[in-house]
Amino acid sequence: MKIAYQGEPGAFSEAAARRVDLEANLIPCHSFEEVFAAVDAGPATHGVLPIENSIGGSIHRNYDLLLQHELPIVAEVELAVVHHLLAIPGASLSGLKRVYSHPQGLAQCERFLRTLSGVEIIATYDTAGSAKMVADAGKPDAAAIASARAGEVFGLTPLASSIQDYDDNITRFLVISRRPLKNAVADKTTIVFSVPNEPGSLFKALSVFALRGVDLTKLESRPIPGRPWEYLFYADVAAARDDLPCARALAHLAEFAPTLRTLGSYASWKSHEGWLPDPFEVVS
């Protein structure tokens, strides 16, 4: 298995990829777009993408990319995120002038960052990439917010540990591929749909699930490009697409939704609690 992820070695996405397959060949990518390209055209067989964080919320760019590509979701992975303030050996907290990290990393450590006086906060493309920048620069007045593994990879030491605002800081990742995972029994489905711009249309769309006792675990709206103030709705349904109540709900929704697409039907993370270290298997 070859898994593409966004970021440098030591990124949280790398850790999520290892939860899919401990022995996989991992392919770091600079951007989310590159992850999709690596799976779409090679060399990757799978891609791992963050989709939401329990503190920072949704990663909207990946919702848009799921719609733009024909790569189904085949699994999800949850990962506890622990942030550390990393600097070169010999640096001190009092000597800091700059802190680098991904915008999500900065948002998740906002309370800690407010305690730093006279320090410039700089957003970058990646948490582990920020650690690499600090290591490459070799200046004691700069630090990065990243994982403990990123510190190990780039030879940095922690000036402060577990600096995230909340202990239950969890990121949910999606696994995309054209190859299903053999031992993953679907119990969750992600769809995207639109509704007519008229009173009660969203209520009517959601009622097709409520009337059949099908639970919606997430609902996210995104603007439709080129159509101002019109929206697509992404929904996570706590059922496999082929389960009879879910299948009937989707058929009912298709009767009046101008757009309806299933992005994947896959095993939820909770259904795999305790599965490590035995990884998913790929259907050949």
C-alpha cells in the first residue's frame, strides 16, 4: 500500500496514515491537491486527508476537493492531536520572537499563544513543515508548533508540551482510494446534495432520514462556485449506503434534490476501536 498525505515527515497526517497501515510506503505531498493527484494518477494507492478537528472545525478545502475528484472515501481515522512548542537546542521561551505553524495548529493553541508577549505568530502550510523551517534556519529566537515526532525528525527540543487549548483535541481523517479495504464493514456514508431554493426545502431533505430513523452525524454547507448564495450540503449518515432504510432515504431525496452524490460508504472509526496494530487490508 502506498499512502499519500499532506505535509512533511512528522506531520499529524503522517501519523494518521500509519494508523491505516503500519507498513505502508508513505508519500509526503506539499498540498491537499497533490494528495488527490497522487492517488488519481499515481504513485499512491490511497490518500489520507484531514476533514475536521474537534476544536478548529472543518477543513473546507478538502470538502471542495472531494467533489472535484472521483475518488471515493473508503475509511476514516481519528487521531488525538498533541501540540508542542519546538525550537533548536539551547533556545529559551523568553528569547522567542517568532512562532510558526499551520493555521489550524495556531487556532488550537490560542490560549497558550496569548501568554507569549512580543512574539510574532506566523501561519505556514504545515505543522511539521514549520518545524523543518525552524531547524533549517537554526535561529534560537524561532519556534514551531508541531508534533513530538516532528521534533525528533528535525532535531528540535520542546520549550513547552501539550499546549493545545483542550485535551480532547481530535482530528478526523478520510482515506480516499479506488481500492476498497477488505476488512472494513461499512456503517457510515457521506453524501453531498443541493436543494431547491424555496421555503422548507432543507427541512424536507433532512426529513427523509428522520422518518426512517437514520441518524445524521454531521451537516456541512459549502458555496456553489459561480452561483452566489446557493449551497451544497455535505452530510454524514450513520448507516451503510445499502442498508434498506438508508437506501430508501437516498432514493426519496433523489426525487427532489437537483444534485445528489454519494462520496463514499465506509467503516466509521468507532467500529475499528481496538483494531490496531492489525491494519486494514486492501482488496486486490
